[in-house]
Amino acid sequence: MNSSKIQARVVAVGRGVVVTFFAGVAAVNGAQLVSEGRYVVPIGASAMACAVVLLVPRLRWPVAPIVVTAVTAWWGWLGTLLLTVVLYDLAAARRTKAAVLCVAAALGANLVGYPPTRLWDGQDYVTALFLWAFAYVVGMGIGSRRRLVRALAADVEHLRVEAQLREEAARVAERSRIAAEMHDVLAHRLSLIALHTGVLATRSDTLPTPVAERLALLRGASTEALTDLRDVLGVLRAPGAAPNGSGVVPAPVPGDVQQLVDDARAASQPIALTVHGRPQDAPTTHRLAVYRIAQEALTNARKHADGAPVTMTIDYRPPATLVEVTNPAGPPGQAAAVSSGYGLVGLRERVSALGGHLNAGPAGAGSWRLAARIPHPAGTEENGTPA
């Protein structure tokens, strides 16, 4: 059972205790006011009726104010204590007009009510007004607090949903970028196959007939596959990008990490870069991911630890591409205040799509560490060439 249900039960039990106590006190007090106990049964029945309408949630509005006000108007002190509960509820619900009408009706009708329980004899009405005013003020305070808590809870829920939507948007954006990159990779390779098979087909007269037929079939299949790929994924290319008319899609060039580091150094960001293996040892998708990871890590370092030295280690060698970037704590940069915070979400989506995992977080002594491991595809040799 969660805390909200426990709290609701505690409130319900507390209300029951208060209402029962007030009904008992009012009944006993009312019975003492009447002569010879002639009205003990009606008084007890009235107290019970008031207690029921105040304890059953579906009867509290508008039945409870009407019943308790009527009892107070006739029996005076019998309903005075119970009317405080009604006024508390009305104040918590911001029903000021209803509360004023209940008090006015109770005092006005009690003026001509049963003499032994009339509040207007002596100064009893002053005491009643004080109790009712106190209950109304307490109800106003509690109601305001409840509304504030509900508003804060709604804001928190709204922020949670907004964060989920932004995180999902970051994932979708990264998936679109990955799809666009894969479109370029596959389109380039299929176009090369179509190009070379076309060149060989022009020399079909010097080739055996079965070979020429297989070449024609291969060229037709590659051309159709390239057309289908363009139709399905071509919309993911950058806006304004158009084929160059040569029939060969340019090979996507993974970003140069060294150039990225050199540009950051030129901007006075100290970076120590260590590279193991050759980029060619890893698949193109890994090199694209490594560039994005390095780019995001250096950007975050500039935002959150401006001027702090950055250590970057990249290992392209099988069986997995490894990237690790660490930096100590430093003063936040000017762009830290406008950081979206969803760059790492996109990176995780990209690395997960390649079967790897990415970790980012504190590394002790106030430093920050971002590390990724992307396994090479099965059947890859040590030199990175498909088996």
C-alpha cells in the first residue's frame, strides 16, 4: 500500500473519530438541556443523522449542509459542533456563499426554535460564531494547502511527461540520423555493384553465356534494390541533397575525430587523444558512432567543465570498438545554461542499435567519464575484413 492510500485512510479515520465525538457530545449536551428527558430519542436520532451525512462521502454535499443546518436551527447546541465540520468542508472547497447561508439559516431559524436550546439566550451565539469562524479559517488553510499540493503534483507529472516526450524525440532524431547514414552506406555499395556489373556486362561477348546471364541478373537485382532503397529511405537524406547525376551515390565519409580534436584544441580546449588500431579496422557504422560520441563528449566538456583537460582513448581493434572520454570538474561554460541534456539519450540509442552499451556519469574525485563499447559483427577477422 502506497503512502497516499495510507494518508487517505488516516484522514478518513480521523474524520470519523471527530464526527462521532462531536455527535456524542452534542447529543449528551442537548439531552441535558431539555426537561424530563422528553426529547432524548429525537435528539439522539438527529445526532445520528448528522453523523451519517458527515461520514458518507456521497452525502456530504449538498445533503450534509442542509441536514446539519436544519438540526442546528431547531436543537441549537446539538448541531453547533457538527456545523463546524460542515463549515470546514465548505471552506476547504471554497464555497463561501454556502457557508454564509448555512450560518445565517441556522441562527435565523434558531431564533424561533425550541426555547431550551435557543442559542440567542445569553451569549451562546457568540461562542457558536467563534467556533464556526475558527472552523472556516482552518478549512481555508487546509484547502489552500491541498490545492497547492495538487497543483505541484500536476506540474511534476507534466514535467515528467514532457521529459519523456523530449527523450523519445531525441531517440527518434538519432534513429533518423542512423537510418540516413545507413541509407548512404547501402546506396553507395549497391551503386558500386550496379556500376561494376554494368561494365562487365558490356563485355559479355567475351564471357561464357552462364556468366553473362548471372551478371545481367546481378546488375538488374542491384539496380532494383538501389531504387527500392531510395524510395523507402531517400526521404531521410538531408534537405536539399540531390543525386549528382553520375549514377553512383558518394560514399558517406565518417567524421574525422582527429580533425574534431584539432578544432577543439584551437579553441583552447586541452585534449589528450590516444588511438589504438586503424579506423579501417572497424565497420563504417562504428566510425560514425565514434565521431558522434567524441563530438558529444567534447561538447559536454566545454559546457560543464570549460578549460578542464580532456582525456580521450579510442580503440578500433576487434573484438569491439572502445571509446572512453574523461575530464575533471571545472567551471561551467556559457552554453551550460541552455543545454538540452538529451544528447546522451541519442548516443545511447545509437550505441544500443549497434549491439553495444554506453555509460556516462561521475568517475570519482569530481570527474566525469563517458565510455562506450560496440562489439564488432560476428565473422570479423582481426584485420577488420569480413571473413
